[in-house]
Amino acid sequence: MFSQQGRGYDMAITQFSPEGRLFQVEYAIEAVRRGTTAIVCTNKHSVVFAVEKKSLELQEVLGSEKIFKIDNHIGVAIAGLTADARVLVDRARVQAQVNLLNYDEKISVKDSTLNICEYLQMFTQNAGVRPFGVSLLIAGIDSDGSTSLYLTDPSGAMWGYKAFAIGSGASEARAYLEENYKEDMSDEELKLLPLKTLKELMGENLTSHTCDVTYILKDDVKFKLLSVEEKEELLSML
């Protein structure tokens, strides 16, 4: 009568299994685990994003973004369904501008993350919808100059980190980060750490065309997506 996987408890988002599980949320988390790897590292002053890109020979770059800008001081790296991420990012962008208009100050990284998490959680308790199949690494520099990095998952939960990885290669990437991350590392070391982590996962497949890298540095606090030439220069230093 019931399916083997959820025994029928995965037919509705609002129905808990006897073990207290929401299977549709777990399915959304599985979509994240199968996504491309995304890594974000911070030190006390700056933030660096690096993501793995997968594309076919004849595929245009349009539509394959894995790093998004929320505001000049906040960026997002994703793993999972890009279309779902785009909805959440657009919402976060609007909220950032609303905060600026209402309070005449830029939204903090934590408040931006909380707004997204509240929206995510709504899609775990209403019939006729499904959870977002994406996790976000939201990071940036607040108005006091401090950096923050938060992870969201499809349930609407959030966690804070200094460096983290999500996606298909997350376990290996996290192990590498735990061994090599230092809280007092310089900006130059920080720029290389996410790429070194990707190098461990991708080997010779890591090129300027198979990754994207973004900085938010203390010098100008501006979201900067690196060009192909800039990525090649970084990769030559590995």
C-alpha cells in the first residue's frame, strides 16, 4: 500500500512520519547533496567564494550561475536547483533595498539570512507547495567591518561558519578546510584557499572555465566576480 521510501508519509509536505521526519524536506536536501560544489571562506575582514561549474561543449554561460550578488557587501553561493535559488536571491535583493530605504543603512548578513530562512520555512508547513531544493552560503561584510558566513538548508534552518562547503564534494572539501583554514590568514592566503580546496576535488579538471570566483574585500567592500584572466592568474599560483 505504501511506498518503500516514505511509506506514504512523503505524499504531503505537512505530514510527519512516525519517526518525526518530513520526507519532502529530506528529498530537497538530497538535491543539494547532488549539486555542484560551492565553497566560501572568511577571515576577519574579507570573504571569498569559489564554485565548481559544469557545462556542455556548446552551452552558453547564461543560466548557469552559482554565485549571486545580493548587495555590494553580500554574496551567495549555491548548491542545488539554480531556478529555486534565483527566487530566493531576488527576494533577498528586494529586502536589502527595503532595509536601505527604511533605515538608511545596509542590511546585515544575519538579517538577510534570517529573511530567507523564514521564507524557506513557510514552504515546509503549507499544503500545495514543495520545499526549495537549494542550500545557500550567504556571506559578506557588515557595516562595522566584521565578516559573517551563514548556511541555510531547505528546512529554513541556519548555521554560522568561518569556512564551509556544500554540494556533491562537500565532505572532502570540509575535511580539507578543517586542516588548512586559519582564522588569522591574510587576504592573499584567503583568495587561494577555496581554489586549493576545489583543486583537491577536481584535480586537472580545475580551469578558469570550470570554476567561478568572487571577492568581497575589506579595501572597497564591493562584490567582484573575477574574469577569466584573473582566474587564470590565481590558478597559476596554486
